[in-house]
Amino acid sequence: MTNPVTYETQGAIAVLRINNPPVNALSQAVRQGLSDGMDRAEADRDVKAVLIVGEGRAFIAGADITEFGKLPMEPNLPDLCTRIESSPLLVAASMHGVTLGGGLEVALGTHYRIAQPTARLGLPEVHLGLLPGAGGTQRLPRLTGADKAIEIMISGRQIKAAEALELGLLDKVEEGDPQEVGLAFVNELLANGAPRRAVSELPAAAPIDWEAAHAGALKKGRGQINVGTIVRAVQAASELGFAEGMERERGLFMELLQSDQSKGMIHAFFNERAVSNLPELKGVAPRALNAIGVIGGGTMGAGIATAALLAKLDVVLIETGQEQADAARGRIEGNLQGALKRGKISQPQYDALTTKALTLATNYASLGEVDLVVEAVFEDMAVKKEVFAKLDAACKQGAILASNTSYLDVDEIAAATSRPEDVIGLHFFSPAHVMKLLEVVVADKTAADVVATGFELGKRLGKISVRSGVCDGFIGNRILAAYRTAADHMVLDGASPYQIDSALTGFGFAMGPFAVGDLAGLDIGWMTRKRKAADRHPDERVPTYADRLCEEGHFGRKTGAGYYLYEAGSRASVPNPRIPELIAAEQAELNITPRDFSDEEIVRRYMCAMVNEAAKVVEEGIARRPADVDMVLLFGYGFPRYGGGPLKWADLQGLAGVLADIEHYAQEDAWFWKPAPLLKSLVADGRSFDDLNRAGG
Ligand code: 3HC
Ligand code: NAI
């Protein structure tokens, strides 16, 4: 294996150049290479200084995350940083691209730091459930003070070079070849007799109100534990000597590395990237994608158009009449004004997007030049079929015809055209210009390059795209239906919707199922229940109190009342007193004596329902791998990132226990709690969902 760190001398300076594509992660070989390079430089009598630079697109993107969970290999990173810092030679880093995590910790171990104006620095370990574990929590506060260091580490944000200079993380910002500007900088330092300068020797940061900082961090973390640990590590930097502080940091880092939360977040890191790597698409080129059509400019169509415009695609949006078209334009402009306010686009960009890039029309002939159309009209098969027949007639050959349907059969929609191979489902989530998830729904006849184009569109829009097969609700909404049903059953048996929402936000969900229902609109579920009523199995438990609420004209947030009451113009809500009355009436009718539920039981039943349905979705091939389901729940359904997704959660809990609980619940409702055969076979074989991920399916 070639050494990923090369050594060359330029006059009195030894240049250590890291070349470990794609992002110069600090693998064992890189750590060893840096350590050997330092030894060699110190042994060379002509060398007075060392300059560390990175090859390719980054200086160093941090520790090699693939090594986490494996046996530690020497030299370890904290020791390497200290070894660099304690060198008798003057050591500098010249940075470009990103310098993240362990990469910044290496840089903080050097004596001087220079960077390109475009460089970005950060300590993003927080997003992996960790803390900076190679001296970052001890050195950074010595430069920036405790408050700023905590803010940087808890946000994990990337700091631009200009701000890093102001904060004292950098000594100089200069444009040019990183090695050349680095050499010039170090030569200047040598010429001026600049001293070695160790961050660890700077005075410790002044104390702050640690308890307030700790409590504030945990509140912001919403269940994420490492944010509190970061505060404790910074506290150690202030209260202990450097060596002792380093030891404390190491201990806390190792504790976090063993935590389920870190395992969940690392699972998310790798799989949010892996979901769009489909083996069957290797070598398949996507079709051209310059202009898209959107049919229907309601909630979803307007959001999809906004996302496309922000991604620099031209958009032609078709509505049923001028009034509807004007309303759609209003919605899109409102969304873009939000982007303008947040500084995502400039006023001239806003003007260009709303005039040149966006066309509203009421006639399908305007779609002649678009490369892909997303239909987002009412959720009604007859309407969808009519629209697709019109699209078939109006769109050019090779144009892709996509539906944003939530539940309907994409095969049936495709059959309404003469080109089913060009038809696909592209299921966005509301609001479509904000939510990260895109389900790419592959129908029986969808061509491979159409699927590739669906993923390409997702990439351009900045989405996490997940492949789904065709079934009622695809991956996400199908699983949602199952765990939502479990919640409804608990309501009938005695848990209040408010206790359930609170137990689940306590678990880490962004919202509980009843608050979500109010937000999405209760009429959708009501219509679905009516649609399915005829095919119900006699053993199926279907609560009807929510139907009573809809019959009384309450559809959630949009009507001001649902499970909660909403005051006009306010985001706050209070429980709707009508709900307990309706529930009590139904319990009396069904002869149910309500019982108490603990929050723990609520979470367990909810999660078991989610895992059981998810296992069925994997087994049926609707989802390609268990990790794909995890990413759907993470990016579309508010599952906490630190949980990794339901199937990662199940692995961490132990599948045998999850199955045992499902079998136990089945004793009271065998119709709903049918254990997934895949779950049973994994338990029987002593395997996990992650074993299936590793096997590729
Ligand atoms: N270790 C191992 N692999 C890494 C990696 C890392 N630190 N960072 C990125 N990669 C891999 C990715 O998995 C991806 O692999 P793939 O092509 O097989 O999917 C490849 O590098 C390219 O990554 P991206 O697709 O994400 O490329 P981008 O250009 O979009 O982003 C990046 C580059 C900003 C560096 C982004 O990858 C990133 O944020 N990486 C993680 C950075 C990080 O968290 N660093 C801290 C690590 S923990 C640490 O340092 C602990 C220390 O304190 C002890
Ligand atoms: P909506 O009711 O807000 O908007 C539908 C729009 O389509 C209306 O503006 C209507 O005028 C227009 N329309 C109807 N028939 C048309 C036709 N023949 N030609 C052109 N325009 C037509 O509905 P929403 O919520 O935007 O949903 C649209 C689709 O997206 C549905 O299939 C829905 O299931 C799906 N979806 C909805 C989500 C949501 O959270 N609302 C999430 C994901 C998918």
C-alpha cells in the first residue's frame, strides 16, 4: 500500500502532503504517515519547520468514520495531535476545502494556521453523536472562550475563513495554491524568528455558568445526549490542567462512541449517502433535465415548483383556470420570498425566478419542451388517469411523466399512457421545498434511465432519494398507517392522544401522531377510512371517534380545531375538550373499560407496530434494504436522527425482545399484531437488520 502522506523538503521546510481520497479522512495509514513524517523532519538537521497540506478537495474531513466500532489502531489521533504540537520544529497547516473534526484538531495541534478564503472549518462530531475527541474540546476554548467553543461544537456548523480568522482559529487567509501560500507564510515566520506556539499552553478559558450552559444545550438537543457531554468536556478544559482535560475528553468520547445514539447517527451518516447507490443503475445515464412541468399548483405542486426553481430548473406549471393559476403563483412567490428573507437567494435572483424561470399556464400545449412532468392534482384515480392521458398527448417523446400520488397505484396510472416505461412515481413530502425526502416509486414497466433521472432530480433538489416499489402508501405512508393504527388502538383502550403525543416527542419524534394528523388535515384519513370500509376484515379494530369530529366539520389546523384547538394567527394549541367526550362515548358503546398506559408502553407499542410493518415492507421488496426504510422515517416522518431509524432501533433493542412483545400484543389482537415473517426468521437465525444491509438487501 502506498503511503498516503508524502514527504518532501522545500528549503528548510518539510512538506507533509496528505493524499487519501476522497476527503483525506485520518485513517490509520494517514495518522502513521503524519507521525513518521514528523519523526523524519525532526531527524533532518536542515529542516526548521513542517507544513501540513492536503491533496484534492479537502484539507482533512476528520477521523475515518469507517474505523469507528473497530479495534483502535495506533497511533491514536489525540496522541498524534499532541505529538505534532510538542515538536521542537515550527509546524503550520495550510488549509483548503473543508477542515473538519479531527482535521481541525490536527490543525489546532500545529503552531500556525493559514487558509484559502473559500476554506471552511468546523467540528461536526455532534452530528455523529460524539464530541471532538482529539483535543478539540480542550484547545478550541483556549482560543475562542468557552461560550463560543460550545456554540461551534453544538451547532457543528462550518465556519467560513473570514470568521475563523476573527475568532483566532486562523492566523492568515490568502488565496493561491495552498502549498505555495503555506510555504511563503512559513518562510516569513522563520525569517521573523516566530516562536513555536502551542494552543495547549494558552491560559484555560474563563469559567461560565456551566449548569445553565448544560441545561440550555440539552434543551436544544431535544433528547440528544452528546450536546450536554460537550459542555462537560469544555468545563473540564476550564477547570483542569491540559493533560487531565485531555484524559477527561477521551473518557467522555469513548462513552459516547459506545452509545446507541452515536450508533444511530453514524448509521444515518452512511445510509443517507448509500440509499441512492442502486447497483442496477450503475452505468445508466439519466435523461436530460433542464425544464420541468408541474400539474396542479396546490400545496404540493407549488412546493415542488419552488424546489425546482431554487435548483435552477425552468418550470411550467399547469392549473385548471386563471384564478387557480394566480393562486398557485401566489403560493410559489410566498415560498420564494421566504428563501429571499433567509438569504438563500438575492432580490435579482428572486426577480429572475418569478419572471423568466417560471411560467404559469392553463393549457397542456405549453408542456411541449419540458423534460419531466410531476403531476400533483387531487388524489383521485380518475382525475390522475385523465391528466396522464393528456400528458401522453402533449409531452415530447422521451419526456418523463411522474406522479406525486401518496397512495395510488402507479402501474394503473402508467397504463393510462402509451408509454408506461416513461412513467414513475416521485413522492415528495410537504412542504416539498423544505422536506428532504423523495420516494422514487418504480413501477413494473419503468425504464432504468427513468429511475436514474428520478434520482438525478432528487440530487439536484438536494433531497435524500429512496427507491420504493408500488404498494398502498409506498414505504413511508404504509408504515405510517400501521403505527398510527397502533396509536388509535391505545386511545380506545385508555391512553389520551395528548399523552401519546407527549410520550413520542419525549422519545424524540419531531411531533406526535395526533399533532401530525391535525397538520396534514384529518379529512385525508377520514376519506381513506371511507374508501377502505367495504373491504374491512370483521376482526379489524377501527376507531370512529375521529370520524365524528370530521362530521362536525373539524379537519385539524386548517379549520382551527382537530385533536387540538388552534387560535387564528397563533401557532400555539391546546387540547380540544370535545375529544375526550367523543372517545368516552365510543368506549361506552364498545364496552371498553379504559386502563392506564405508561409512556414507556406507549412508545414500545408504537415502535413495535412500526418495526413489524417495516419488516414486511423489506420482505416484500418494496424497500430495497432495511436502511432504506430507516432513511424514509428519518427524512420524511420526524424520526429522531439519533435513533437511526426504526430498524436500527430494533437492532439496538434486540430483535428477540421486539418479536416477543409483538407476540404478546397479538394475544389481545391477533388481526393487527401479525408478526412479520422476516422478523421471525432473523430472530431464529440470530441475525439483525444490519446484517441484511451489509448483504445488500
Ligand atoms: N470518514 C470516512 N469517510 C468519509 C468521511 C470520514 N470522515 N467523510 C466523508 N466520507 C466519505 C463519504 O462516506 C462518501 O463516501 P461514498 O462516496 O462511498 O458515499 C465520500 O467520503 C464523499 O463524501 P460526500 O458524498 O459526503 O461528499 P461531499 O463533498 O458532499 O461532502 C464532507 C464532503 C463535507 C467532508 C462530508 O462528507 C462530511 O461532512 N463528512 C463528515 C465529516 C465529519 O463528520 N468529520 C468528523 C469525523 S469524527 C471525528 O473527526 C472524531 C474526532 O474528533 C476524534
Ligand atoms: P391540493 O388540493 O392542495 O392541490 C391540488 C391542485 O391541483 C389544486 O390547486 C387544483 O386546482 C389542481 N388540479 C386539480 N385537477 C387538475 C387538473 N386536471 N389539471 C391541473 N391542475 C389540477 O392537493 P395537494 O395536497 O397539493 O396534493 C396533490 C397531490 O399530492 C395528491 O396526489 C396528494 O395525495 C399528493 N401528496 C400530498 C401531500 C400533502 O401533504 N398534502 C404529500 C405528498 C403527496
